[in-house]
Amino acid sequence: MIDPSHSQNDLEFMKLSQKMSRIDSSPIRKAFELASKIENPINLSIGQPHFPCPANITQALNQAIQDGKTAYTLTAGIPELREALADKYRTVNHIKTATSDRILVTSGISSALFLLFNALVDPGDEVLIISPYFLMYPSMLGFYGANVSTLSENFQPEDIAKFKDKKFKLIIFSTPSNPTGKIMEKERLEQLAGLAEKTGAYLISDEIYELFDYDKKFLSVGSFYDKAITLSGFSKTYSMTGLRLASILAEKEVISALTTLQQYTVVCAPSIVQWAGLEALKTPMDSYIQDYKEKRDFVYNELKDYYEFNKSDGAFYTFLKIKGRDEEFVQRAVEQEKIILVPGFIFCEDREHVRLSFATTWENLRRGMEGLKRLAV
């Protein structure tokens, strides 16, 4: 409670910064809260795997605790993990220039984006985002005062040509995409790399869903464009969302700046989680990915005659075009079928879509498909 003895000047001093007016609580978090209030909900909103973190990874986490590995680490991350990540980037992502000194270990992709936006973006800078997009991109870029333009993920060469005289600071996209599941084709990646060269932009590829690649389409832009900034995470792949671990691969000058900034913020990623991450990189996830591929196919086959949407290439989302406004549809889904979805307006400029996550049990998914078919009538 505010002390009434404070002067008006004191109260003015206590106000939040103007930047806070540029962001709002995430509707995804609101969906979590809504699900907690409904008995036996069909929650298709969750952006995290439904399976538990594999036992060998949690055992490595426990072992790190028992071994007393709970102190600060180097700001950039433990050398063992950075070396393993460099090897992964070279052999899996085919990024030839990946070395440990070009890698920063961070506390999740959100932390990576926080560091990048703070280090690279000034008020008034122009930024291009591929749409639909992860909601954090425009929200946080707006927080830092950037001017955001968007480009459809299905862009054509003539769409790119419209931006050739722009001076972008960043171009950012996710592949596979959250929320559409689209994997960016090589031709379009090459066009974005070319645009980055022409406009002087940093090209940032958010690849946190890279292992959820159901038809073997995934390609890292860094495999042919050395200047790319590549973001990789452990959260989705290994169901480590709450453990907060990711990495940034970039040119040495960028990594040096980000490392300095991390020293003054989170200091380092959690020490014991880094050791768990080292074990995670050795863990085969084929059976989990196959389960989600089957669920992807099931969702497509069940709903293709009821809604307009593209079959997901990767991640674990389907982006449905619906009749009417998204928020009204989401409310109707809750009231009539106990289905929790995420409104599409937080991912793009229209209000004609909802995001569905198939990262759930088969029972839940089957119930959800029946309810969604009824809602389409």
C-alpha cells in the first residue's frame, strides 16, 4: 500500500517506465490459467512436449548436484558443453564455421532473444519479421523501440524486392515455425540471406524445433550463410522447458558482446542444467519424434475437410483458419467443448486463425478433434 505521506513527485518517480506500456501479458499464459479452472479440459494450447524429460538427462542433472557442480560457470558456458554444441552444429546442422568460441550458452531462447535485442537494437531501428511469428519477436522489439515490418512466410521474390532499399538491423524467423509448423525452404532461406546482405541486417534463425522435422526438410541457413545467427534450444527437443537452456552461434564479435551483456544479467546458464544438456546431446529422440509425426498426420486427416490449413512440416502446431474472429472462436471452444486453443492474432496481423498444439496424449487429441469438427459446423 502506498504511504499517503508521499508527495506527488515521489509517486511520479515510482511509476513504471513507458516501455512497459508496449507489452502485455501473453495470451498463452492466459490459456494456461484458463485450463486450470476447467474440469477435465482438452488443452491443445500448450507449447511444450507432453512427455517427461528422458531419465538419463534427469540423472545427469542429479549427478551434477551430487558432484557439487553448483557454482558459477564461465559466462559463456562450460567448455565441455560448448565443444559438444560446436560438434553438433558442424555435423548435424552442417555449419562448417562452428567453433566453441563462436557459441554462447544461455538460459533458454527467450534469454537469447533478450541478449540479442539489447545488444543489437536501438530505438528507431528497422526490423523485418517473417509472419506468422513467435509472439515474443514483435512484442520485445517494440519494447526496445524498433520499427517492425512483416513478410509472409510464403513470400515470393517480388515481395523481397520491395525491401531492397531498406536498411534493416535484424531479419528474424523461426524454422520450423511457431505457430504454423512450416519449415523454410532453401530457396527462401537464400533469398533472406541475400536480403540481409543488401540491407546490412543480422539474419537470425530460431531453430528451437529443429528436431521435430517430420519429412526431412529442415536446413539451417548457417550451413551456407556464414553470417547467420543461429539459435538452438533444449527445451522442446528434450522436454526441458523449465530448466532453461539454449545456445547462440554467431560471429565472434557478436558472441563477445552478448557474453559481456550476460555477465551483467543472468551471469551464466544454470550450472547443473549445462551438465544435463551435455547428456541430452547424446540422447536419441527418434521414438518421441515419430509419435508426434503420427499425431501431426492424425490432426491433418481429421480436420482437412473442416478447416483451411497447411500440413505442418515440423514443430508440434497446426494453424487453423476459422470462420469468424479468433477470440470468439476460442471462447466458444471453451464453453461448448472444453477445448483450450490460442488465438491467432498474437502470431500474425489477422484474426482468422487459432493455434492448435498436438503435443498431448492420444486420448486428449482424439477428444479434441471430435470437438473441433463439431465447432466447424
